Amino acid sequence: MAFKKKVEEKILDVDASMQGSLIFKDPVNLRINGKFEGNLETKGNLTVGSTAVISADIIGDNIIVGGKVKGRITAKERLTLLPSAVVEGSIYPARLNIAEGAILEGNCYMLHDFLNAEELARYLEVDLNSIMEWANSGKMPGQKEGSDWRFERKAIDSWVASGKIER
């Protein structure tokens, strides 16, 4: 008989004005209802409430937007824009759900399981020369196919999380 350890669910419901960088290393269910400016990196679920006004670059797993967001959004698993959402900026979702009524002013670049060197440079926000240098020296996980490189997004995410990236 096997017992599963119950995972404690971490929930944060924030209704305040904040500024700065918030980085969550462990999965959390975060809901923002107030104002936030800066950088936000989450694991787990992020909900931007309908009263929220955010000016930030956001990286997360599952992101649901119901309020106003100005900045870059990278959703590694799914991005959902609710009818009340107003997003101004570029979005990078693995999967995307836009409800009728949501407003998106910007560009959408779908994340794929595999990225070429140019896509990876945009994804990591580094120059293409760094990507090629890291790939050719074996510092970065990737596969060479002919003269082109292919990078698995999940392997790159793990590599970045391990702190091996040199910016």
C-alpha cells in the first residue's frame, strides 16, 4: 500500500501596491488584486484580478489575467485572458486562451517545445552570439542538426534554473 505525501498548497492573495522584483522558487497560488510594478517570476498559478493594474515583466507557469497588464508575459504552460483583461505588450505562451472581450495590444509569440537559436535568444532575452557561443562550447543543452541548433524548452528552463547561465 502506497501513501502519497499531501502537498501543502501555498496561497497568497495580495491586495496592495508593491514595487520591485518578486521571485517564487517554489510553486504557489498567487493572486494580485492591487498595483504592482517591476518583475514577477512565479511557479504554479498566478491570477491577475480584475482590479489589478500591473506594469511588469511576468514569467510563470499558469497565468490568468483579468485586470490590466503592461509588459512582457511569458507563460510556460498556459496564458488565459479573461473578458476583463487588458494586456499591452508582448506575450509568450505555450498555450493561449483568449476570452471574448479581452484586449491584447502587442505581439504574440507561441512557445514551442523546441526552439531554434533565434527563438531561444528572444526567449532568454540575450543576444544570438551568446546562444551560439554557449551551444558550440557545450555549456547549453541542445542538439545540432546539420548547421542548425535545436533546443528543448524544458531542458533550457532547467538549465537556467540551475544557475548555469552566464549573462
